[in-house]
Amino acid sequence: MTVTPVSYHGWADCYLLANGSVEALVVPAIGRVMQLRLEGAAEGSFWENRALDGQLPALESDEWINFGGDKCWPAPQSDWPRFQGCAWPPPVAFDALPFKAVATERGVRLTSAVDPGFGIQVTRHVELDAVRPVMRIRTEYHKICGEAVKLGVWTITQMRAPERVYFLLPEQSAFAEGCVRLMEGEPEDMRRNGRLLSLPRSPHENAKIGSDAVSLAWVGRKCVVRIDAEAGPGEYPDGGCVTEIYTNADPLAYVELEAMGPLASMCAGDRIERTTIYTITARTTPDPAAEARRIFCLQ
């Protein structure tokens, strides 16, 4: 297991995490894990907006700068206007300010500024398993100041256009169809086969669905990634969604695999945390459903 300071696509003071089977790239300047890939692979699984290489957010602009990679926001999004005075762009300390970074034994600890609207400081512990192709991110929200808030940890991972993305539905889902639609856009070619609910990215229309599944799978051309959200009781955002999938239309060809934590009331001094686990393996078969069953360990 190594943690090496590097420059990455125009950003200085980044970190390359490697354990002999998998590599992760952390870019503190934009507060993101920008890539997860098999060791030596030319192409990773995370989507990166290469048109923005080396750039920083324009804080004086109301336009959101979409870098790609893995990040976190406070949920639910519907509460953002109350705490920051607008519905968009995302809260500045979560999304548009640099994070401080410290190398650790197995990875990197990222710490944000205190968000002026929510009074929250974010700490993210990005670590690789000692030998397995697994990355863990433990995200902590620390309530530093300001009025009480009720929120949850929301992790957003932007990934390359897949062949298909999958929910592993629970044996008994709270949703009649196993999912709920969260946008007006029509999910393209959505299929359900037993506990597997899947869809591709539509090039024509943005779409988003949510589920009470705790595991997701992204099946790409050369590799497969499983994302596991930390399970647990509580009130989840968006009507009870533990995980969500968003597909973006052209010209930016990416999907988002999202993990939601339960909502918690927080006063100054309180802390909440959630852990998300990412497992990446090489593609072994041309059948995407077989790849999903394999990485979900289904017979």
C-alpha cells in the first residue's frame, strides 16, 4: 500500500493511492476523488471532465463547475435554499472550495472549510484495502456553528457512460416497482430481472431513479464497479431512497451512482458519518447481467 504525492491533469499536490491491484487519484484542490482504476489501466471507471483539467471553481459565478469524480453534498437538496439562499449551485464548502489533505497509512484524509450556510465541516477518509481491489470512503459531517439542521450524508460518484447500471434490490422493496422516479425524464430501457433492476445511459434525456437497495453496480467496457452504501435504520431522503442512479444526456456522457445516509438533526458539536465501499474488477464476460450477478455474488 503506497500513498504518493503527484500532479494530476494540471492540479498540483494530489495523491496516488495504490495497493498492487487498484489505484485511486485524490485531488484536494477541488475536493474530489477523481479516479478509481485497476492498476496500470489506461482507462478508469470515474468520469472526468477533461475540458476542465487544472481549473478551479469560479466562486463569483452562479454556474456550477462539473469536474466529475466522487464528492459529497448535504441531503436533501430541497433544503438548500433555506440555508444558502438559493437552490443551485451546491453549497460552496462541499463543492467549490479546496480541501486540506493529509496522507495517512492507507490513504488520505480530506478536510473542508466550514460551509457558511450549513455550518458543517466535511472530513473524508479515503483508503484502499491492504490487498483487495477495494476503496473505502468514510464521510463525516461535523456541525461547527449556526442554527440546527436536519440532513444526511449524500455521496455522488460520477462514472463513465456504462453498458448498464444496476440496483441489487432487497428481497422485499418498499417500492412497488423496486424504485421511484425522481425526475420527469423517462428512464431508457429500464429492466427488472428478479432482484436486478437496470438501465443504460440515455443520450437524449436526463433521468433519475431511487431505490431502497444498498448495492449498485456499474458495468463498463473493461471493468465493473460495485458500490455498497452503509445500511442502517432511519428516515432517508427522497421518500426513503438509500441509493439513486442519475443518467446524463449528451453531450456529457456520464452517470451518477449515489448513496444516501439517513437524516439526522444536528446542533453545534454533533457529528454524523457514513461509509461507502467501492469494489472494482476486470470485465470477464460480454453479458452485462452476468457481470452484475458476479459482482453481487448472486447464483
